[in-house]
Amino acid sequence: MAYTLIGRDFVPPDVRGKVTGQAKYAEDFRAEGMLFCKPLTSPMPHARVRSIDASAALALEGVHAVLTANDIPAAQAPRSPATPILTNEPCYVGEPILAVAAVDETTAQDAIDLIELDLEPLPFTFDPLESLYPGGPNARSDGNVAGRSIPVQTVKWTAGDFAAVEEGQLPMGQPITEWAYGDVDGGFEAAAVVIDESFVTASLSHHCMEPRSCMAYWENGKCVLYGSSQSQTAMVPGLCQLLGVEQEDLVYVAETCGGGFGSKGGPYPIMAVPALLSQQTGRPVMLRITRAEEYGLGIARAGFQGRLRMGLREDGRILAVDLSIVHENGPHTGWNDNDSAADSVSILYQPLAMRYRGIPVQTNTPPRGPQRGPGQNQIAEAVEPILDKAARELGIDRLSIRRINSAGNDARIGGRQGPVTSAYQDETLVMGAELFNWEEKQARSGQRNGSKVIGIGIGQCYHSAGRNSYDGLVRITPDGVLHIHTGCGNLGTYSHTATSRVAAEILKYDWDNCVIERGDSRRHLPWAPTQTGSNTSFTCTRTNYVAAMDALEKLREIAAMDLGGAPEDYDIGDETVFATDDPSRSLTYAAAAQRAIELGGRYSGEEAPEDIHDVTRMAVAGLAGTGLVGVAK
């Protein structure tokens, strides 16, 4: 099928603003009477707040409010061990304890310097193995192990667990997650080569170019919040929880995002601080996060300490894998990188048998969270060199050993060995080798030129993509313009517009007659996934497709009502719906939109499908009666 829009170059609607500097980021917004707030962060890696004396700070001219953890309603506070908005038990250097709102940032900082903060130092640790050792320190007062769907608990391994391994080998005691499939022990016994390597992958801060600044004010009971986020409508439910408001009482604006890498995929608790201070003071409040503060509260990729045993046949086929990972998970909920890493090994190398054991351990480091393929990327940098080592010992080409273990459409994944929708790993390896000219290039690997050495290698990694149960929303107005409402955020990849072009393609629209509605919940945006994990293209092309198909169906129905015949007797072109047997019997999109308003009901958004999300339902209600509305899950 030949496309007129898909796969072709286009100019994103926001690119001019980014090039000229007119694009607005969260801290560029201003409001009359706006205050500025600053956080007071912990100077200790783990402590308990004994007392706070803010009287001198509050007496300082220009200071309007001080917000502490005690001021936050319990219903709005994230449930432990999730990252708190503010805390009386800071668990890393830089964790926000309180915030001050003042007429400017200098005054706010001066006020912070006047606050008398009494902290009780608590045990702390930066190394998960230190915490797992008998008698080792816990990163939290309520335990040392926690994660997504894993409650806080205390786990200590035995001294025997540590003594059972050789120097340089990772010990493994009681895991939190454990699974296996196939005959692992039999696989190792039958292996021609067994590689046993312990490894460490480093953690690192995301350090997005734009820190997580935000501004908020309240107007007629509604909170208007300007934030920096990868996502748009996916932020709404979590923000409502943090702010204690219903969906209809939140306006969220996120026009532009200066980088996220996974750390701004969903709401982050510090976003609530300016909104809560605004609620206290009755004035708009801006929170501008500094680069140093961003390092602390801006999320970091988790590090691994792991051990991998891999048994291979003479031809390079992997018979068995035994993988253990100690996951350095930061002080709060963190992420499930370790489990994702295990799934990645199972699908990327298709071992005939595999055992996995993992444990997420709390550390007094900045919070951990997803960063660009969380788990999959860390494990790739560990396993790929191990596979190269196996190839050398077996005398097998590095491309060949990957091809024999590659995943096809019959591949299985994880401990339950579930199916995949598609996998073309071998075809990709062959294509890449041809484009790279592998046969010729690999002969140059190891060649020296003075102090320089040429290195030639192959790297591969896996990441799942694609989600379901999201909605598309389009609207044709009586002026004939197609408004494509997208709940995608503006991460910088222009996916908010690239995926929207599908709707224009289906309706055969002139792209210059299309408007992308995005970045502000007042523009009535549908429910969309977080812009994370390479999911947007797969998911939102489909949501725009179903919304456009719904609009197309309504265009044909309206034409059949007004011009006679059945809907299937009509086709579209040049922004007109016409009878296929007599193109002169036609109706412009503009006229059809006006007719939809007159008909009401499902045609104009007065009625909406039962299966759409509440976010989309509210968006449709806001658009009702303004044109022909196409909406579908």
C-alpha cells in the first residue's frame, strides 16, 4: 500500500519553538504574585528528624510558608517504601525534608539557613552485600529489601553463604525472586565448555538536561500544574493522588520536556511541593531544581552485582544458564531491573535450561528507577563479553555463536516460558553483518597502530515494546480542520505528531489542514501510555488508527443519511465523502462535521463508548457538540 504521509518527512509543530528558543519548559512559565520555593535536603545518608525549628525562617521578611512532611495529608502521601514527597527519615544525601516558599529564591535560601534542624544519625550502607551480611546495616529503619510489588522486609544471608564462594565470586543466599525451567544441572554436565563469571555494572544518574522543575497555582478549586515529564495523560491519575484532587480538578501542562530517559515517565513526588505550598499561601509557587539537587532526587539507573554460569555445546548452542543478581535498588521502591535482566537473557540467548535468583537490596543512594531499557541494558554489557569468551574457547565465530542462539517467532521468554508475538533476531544479525561487512572487518580486530588498537565486535540487546487498552480521539470541526488529540508527552522524539499522522492518513487529510492538540489537559486529551520503553509508536499508531476509523465510519453514515444509500456505498478523498457510483453525490468533511453537531449523540461526542478510560471520557465530554468526534479504544 502506498502512503502519502506515513514514512515521509514532516515538520513537527513544535520544532520552530525549540530552534528559536520560544518553546516553554516548566520553569519558563510565570503567574502574577508568584512565589519561589526551595527544598532543604538531608546532609546525611540516613537520619531521623528529631525536631525542626523554623520560627526564625518564618520571621524573615519575604517568607510566606514552610512545608514539612507533617503537613502532608496521609491520603496524599505515597505509601512506603515509595519515594515520599517530604520525609522525616531521609535515606540519602539530598533527600528533601522540607520546603520554604518566599518572594524569591535568595530569600528562600536565606530562610533555610535560619532553620534549626536536629537530625539523629542512623546506620547506612552503599553496598548491598554489606547490608546482606549478618549484622550489616539496613538502609531503612523498617528493612533492607523492597521493590515493586515487594514489601519492605529484612533479609540477612549467613556467613556460610559468603564463605562458600571463592575470592572474586558473587555469593548467593536467600533470593526474593527465583525461577527455573529445563534441566539446568543436566545441561551443565553435558556442556563442552562452562563459563563462570561474576560481574558488576555501575549505577549512574540520569541527569536530564532539564531538571524536574515545576510550578503550580489554584484557581476556583482546580490545581493548575506545569511540569517536566515524558508523558502527558498518563501523569494524571498519579498527580491526582499526590494532590488530593479529582481528575476534573487538575489541569496538567507539559508542553516541552528537556530529557527524561525513563526518570520522568510518571509523576514524581517533588511535583506536589509547589502545589501544596500554593494551597497554603494562596499564591502561585515555582520550584526550580538545581543541577546539584537533580543529582540527588533525579533518579539513577540501578547497579548489579551478578554471577553467570553458562554451559555450551561444541557448536555454541547454550545448554544451561545459572544467573544470580544482587540489585542495588536505592532507598525506596526502585525498579525491577534484575528481573527484567533475567527475562532478557532467557529470550536473547534462548538457553535450553535456565535458573535465575535475584534480590533487590536497599542502599542509601539517590533513588533508583528505569533508564533506557532498565535491566536489559545492564545485563547486555555483562553477558555479551562472556559470550565472546565462550566463542574463543570453542573456536567459533562471534557472529555464528549469536546466530545459533537467536530468537525466532517460536521463541519463549522468562521462567514461565511464555510466547512472543514476533522475533527476527537471526535475520537482524545477518542483515547487520552484511551492512557492516563483518567478514572483512573482523580480520582487523586487534590490529595495532602505535598506541591505538582496533576493536571489532557485536553487541545485541532486547527490549519489549507495545501496550494495549489505550484510546484514540480525533475531531473534525465545521471549518473542515482535523484536530488530532494526543495524550503523548513531548519527550523530544516528536512521537506525539509522528503517531498522529496515522489518523490523517486514514482520513486522507492534507497535513496542512491538521492540528495536533497536545501538552495541556485543557485541550481534551485521551488516555495514552507513558512515553517509556519504546512503547509509544507501537501503541499510539494503533490508537490513532481506531479513532480515525471511527470517524470514517461516522462520515459514511452521515453521507448515507443525507444523500441516500448505505454507508458502504461511500468512499473518501480530498476531504470529501462521496458515492462510489456517482462522485457528484458528495459531502465535504466540513459539512459532515456541522451535520454531526446537528445529529448529536455519538456523532458529536454527546455519547461516548463504554470501554474508554475515564481520562478520555472527560476529554470527549469537553469536546461534545464541537464537531464530528472519532473515539475508540
